[in-house]
Amino acid sequence: MTEQSNMSASKSAAHILKRVLMVPPKHFTVEYAINPWMGGVVDKQKAQQQWDSLKGAIEKAGVQVLTMDQTQGLPDQVFVCNSGLVYDNKVYLSRFRHKERTGEQPLYLEWFKKNGITTIGEGYEEIFEGGGDAVFSDRKTLWAGYGERSSKSVYERIKALGSFDIVLCDMVLPNFYHLDTCFAPVDETTSLYYPPAFSDATNKEILRRLPNSIAVSEAEANAFVCNAITIRDTVISPIGVSQNTKSALSARGKQVEEVDMSEFMKSGGACQCLVLRLL
Ligand code: ARG
């Protein structure tokens, strides 16, 4: 590896993302409400088309998509990013807050084992919803949300994954119940974030560590614009990114690719929730 490529590889998690896991929406419905967004009837055909478009956008950006089958009776399994947090071929497994989703846990465990990923966290009590609440902005920095869905104390155990800073993020609005509904790392100095969703101390920490962060409007936050996934120079986000945000991203060398996520938003999820990063 040349020094140049070595440098860019260490810059941000977005730059080194090579593989992700997704679950096609074979049995995706909204049958219960465990977050404030859940309701309405899913158009199954539309959901499949939207999922295909997202997968296509990820592949076009240069990332390999692995898939896992959805089990009937587990409608939220499409949101596979909640299965755990992956780092260096190890995964810290989730323990879901709601009984409606705990049936997913053994299926993910089996998938990780089959795919040669070392599992940590099995049998621990602390609630943790994986990539929904925990995301790396680079290999040395983990953004660690807690409140509605993950416990603060789980992050002590997550240290077992490797050596990195853990930035605890205090989330204060029930509508933004997972970190990935209000925060998305973009590059080594930038995130998309929705300031009202965080305590003052967390807002300060976001701007201290990621000084070029872009604050989205209330309308954008409600369109789940922060539920975006950055792959190299492309920010893949649900529809609703404002001109201001697009210009700010463009100044950072990023272009936006919007994907209609209407069916998944009936369950309180969008682009990032449908994707587990396998770093
Ligand atoms: N209906 C799912 C739930 O409430 C949505 C999960 C969205 N995932 C996420 N990473 N934000 O658990």
C-alpha cells in the first residue's frame, strides 16, 4: 500500500467501507408500534423496489452487498443495522429493548458465526441496538448514542471490540430514538446532524470533533435526512435534502443521491437502518 492510499484509508470509516449486509423485505410489514413513527400499510411491491434502488446505489458507490433472508413473523428484521456493531471482523451483538425484535437475535448470531465474524456480547444484559445507536466516524472514534434504545453502560463492554474513543451521545427527543435518526458521519471533519435531538454537551462535542458538521432543518430531520450512509464521495439519503445542505455537502466534495424510502419510514427507518456495515 502506498503512503497516499494508507493515509486515505485511515481517514474515515466511510472511506474504507467495503462490504455491507442487507435483508430483502420479503416479510416486511408494520404490525406493532415500538417507535413514534410506526403506522400505516406497507405497499410490499414498492418496498421491494425502494430496497432494490438502495442496494443499487450502494453497489454503484463501490461496496459489495451481502444478503440474509428475512424470517416470517419478524417484520423489522429488514433493519439489519440493529443486529450489532462490527469492528475488525468482530461483532458486539445487540440485545433489543422490545420483545417484538428479540427473535431476530439468534438469527444474526448464526449469520455472524457462519460468516466467520467473531461474536462478543452474547448473554450480557445491557440493552444495545447495534449500528442504530453506535457508528464510527473513523477507526479511532465511536459515536455512542443512548437513551431510548441502548443503555449507557453497554459501552463499557463495547471497549472489548478494540481501541478507540467512545463519544457518549445524550439523545433527548423521543422521535429521534436511535442515533442514526439524527446523526450521520460524512467524512473526517463532517457529520449531518439535527441539534435539537441532542443535549448541549453532546452538540458541543459534535462540533469539537467534527467542526464542519452540517445542521439539518426540522423538515429535513423529519424526512430522515440524517439516516444517510456515506460511501466515499456519495451521501445516500432519503428524499428531502435541502439546497442548503446539498451546497454544504458539495463544498466538502460530496454529492447526494436521494432514494425514496417512504415504505420503510412507515416503520421509522430509512437508508442507514437497512444496512449493516461490515468494516
Ligand atoms: N421499526 C424499527 C424499530 O423500531 C425501526 C428500526 C430502525 N433502525 C434504525 N437503525 N434506526 O426498531
